[in-house]
Amino acid sequence: MAARYRVGIIACGIIAQAHLRAYRQIPAVEVVAGADLSPEVRERWTTEHGIPRMYGSAEAMLAEEKLDLVSICTWPPLRPEMTELVCTHGVKGILAEKPMAVDLAGCDRMIAAAERAGTVLIVGHQRRFHNRYVKARELIDSGAIGDVVQITGFEGADLLSNGSHTVDIIRHLLHDAPAEWVIGQIDLRPIDRQDGRLGFQQWTATHTRYGHHIESGVFALIQFQGGARATIEGGVVGRPRRAGGGGWRAIVYGTEGMVEVAGDQLAAGESWVRARVKGEADWISPTVEANNAFQAEIEALIDVIERGGTHPLDGRSARAGHEIMMAIFESARRRARIDLPLQEKGYPLEAIVAAGQA
């Protein structure tokens, strides 16, 4: 039986391969086309990944293919433009990589385009769909640690590229409670970026990643409605990883206990989730089966398309997280607490750099 959803992928780099693998786990979809500027990439996707039709531009792919779903895996500065383009071609859903844009103006362009077209737009903060974070929220919601007082999230690179996941994880654990204010500081000293990470092709010459300026370290405090607070430690001020462990870890402190959530790769002997809960004298480690979070977010997208409702990662949710990140940079620029909603629609870090504060 033919798949119900025809999928195209724009910009076929490393992260696009994760999208492809996830789509191929879902019988209802078929990746029929991709678009990339590089002839070498197009050839590789045809020969190694078996994609039947590859195009040199998104415009050409969209003109030739009748697509239902599109993944946008371009660099962040291009995502608003690509979203607007895709939305003019009648697609049902878009999975845009994170962060959804560089500035809030770009986020607003993407939301407006999707709403005009009736397209379901989601942004790929897939980690909230990983079973370790699903289980952590279940523990919190059960009252096992009392009321949440504080969450600390850790990431290992810059705020937009990596910390966007951290912000979304924190919001997920707090049921997306609105943020009230933010205060933050950043480190802009140049550091060695020759570590093989994605997006640093321009670093030596421009100190940019994916075409926009980034910081070397960040620390921030966020106040949420309902009383809980969160801190973010990132880059050079992030807590060192455990041996063998991965990034995107969190610690949740409650009035009667705490929950620790592991990073993407477990260290030897580590559990995905461990907690000190009411009524238990020692740590507990509930059973958590690792899952493909990319697949889970896509399956949820299809469910919204077919049944209605709001996807947890929809454009407005992603914008709320993006606003927190922009407020952190604005706090560093103004040396002040920033109350939300944020009025600045540009990218405050660019203003810092332009003012010679970097």
C-alpha cells in the first residue's frame, strides 16, 4: 500500500540524515525527494540513501513534487525564507530544525506563513519526546518530589544551537509555564572551536556558527509563572560531562525530592533517570526504554494533521522558548533583568558585537 504522506527534505546534511532515519521508521510516510546545493551531497543521497529524486534547489523540488511533509534542515538564518516558500506549495506539515530562526522577527515570519497556509509548523526540539524526559515529567506530575522549585539544565556549546534544546526541556518539565523574567550573562572570549562540531566552517574568520554570531559561554536565571525558577549553564561555564555521558542533562529540585535526567549517551552504570522521592530512603531508577525521539515528534505531527489539536513543538511554543534565549542576550547587553514579553525583535548578540562589546 502506498504511503499516505510524501516527504521532501531541504538541505541534506548530517541532521537531515536523522530526519530520514526517523521517517523510514513510519510506514505512513515515504521520503521521495531532497534538495541540496551540493552535487556531491545529491549524488550521495541518491546512491547511499536511495532517495529517488534529488534537486539543486528547494524551489525546483517544490515545483516538481507534490509533497505533504517537508523537513527544513538549512542553517537558521535561512529558515524563515524556506518556511515561507514551502507554505506556498500546499504542504500539510513542516518540521523545521531548531532554532527556528535567529531572531524573533524570523520566528514571527514563520508562524505567520504557516497560519496563512493552514500548515502545521513544528520545530525540532525532539528531546522532550525522548522517554527519559517523558518519565521525568511523569515523576514530577505524580507529586513524587513535591512542588518543583528549581530546574538546572546543562548544554555544551552555544545557546541557540544547543541551548535551545535545554530551554525546551525546561519548559516541557514545567508544562510550558510562561516565563516572567530573565537575567543572564555571556562569555564572548574567543575559544578554540576546532573540535569537529557542526556549523563552524566560518569560525576562524568570522566567529560565527551557521552564519550568525554565538557566545562561548552562558549562564542565566529564568523566573516562571507558578513560582519555579530555572538556571542554564552552557558552553565554557557548563558543568563538565560525566565520563562517557552526553549533553542535554537536567536536575529538577522539588520541595520533597529531586530528579536527575541523563544526557544523550549514558555513562557506565548510569540510568536514564534517577530520583530521590518521598517515602524512599535511597535513589530510585525507574525503567526507561530509549526511543527515537525524531520518530516520535513526526508521529505526533501526523496525529495533529489527521485529528487536530496542538503539537507540543508547534511554532508558538518554539517562539516562547526563543524569546527566553533572546532575553538572555538582551540581559547581557543591557546588564539588567529583562521582563517578558520581550519588545526587541532583532538578535541582541549582533547588537553587542556591532557595539564593540565582544
